[in-house]
Amino acid sequence: MMSMSSQFGANTLTATLAVEKALADLEPALKSRGITLYSGLASSREFHRARVRGSEGGPWVIAAVLILAVLYLFLRDFRAALIAFTAIPLSCWRRSLSSTAWGSR
């Protein structure tokens, strides 16, 4: 059994394609020794493609509406809920930008 793990900063898609190409080159030699190669099982490339496809539009809109509804139920004021709804992500985004500017991760 062979497994791959990701390294921080590495391009997982490029590494997966390189491993798949190397395995395709090795496949004839492996078959001659009676080793069966299942290269498509749990491919990280397919995992990343599915993750990107799943993050488009729909789920984010549903999550945003549900978060706004919960804030409204707790605060009982639409303006206060809207302020909290925008302030929390903006403060996280600002913190992320400042830590990136200072060299932190």
C-alpha cells in the first residue's frame, strides 16, 4: 500500500498528477509481477475537485441565511443582527490580513 500526505505550501494537484504519471509508468512492471494497481481509489485530485465544486454558491447562501436567522432570533432586532452578521466576518478577515502582513500564518 502506498499513501501520499501533503506538505505545507506544496501544490497537491501537481504532486498527485506526478505520482499518477509515475504509477502509470510502473504499471507494466507491476503487472508482470502479479501486483494489481488501483490508482483511482481515494485520489486527492478528485477530492479537491469535489471540494471546489461543492463550495460554489448554494451552500454558502444557505449558511448565510441560517446564520442571519439565528442572530435575529437571539437579538430580536434585524439591524443588530445585520451588524453582527457583517462585523464578525470582517473582523476575522482584517485579523487575517494583519497577521499575513506581519508574517504570521
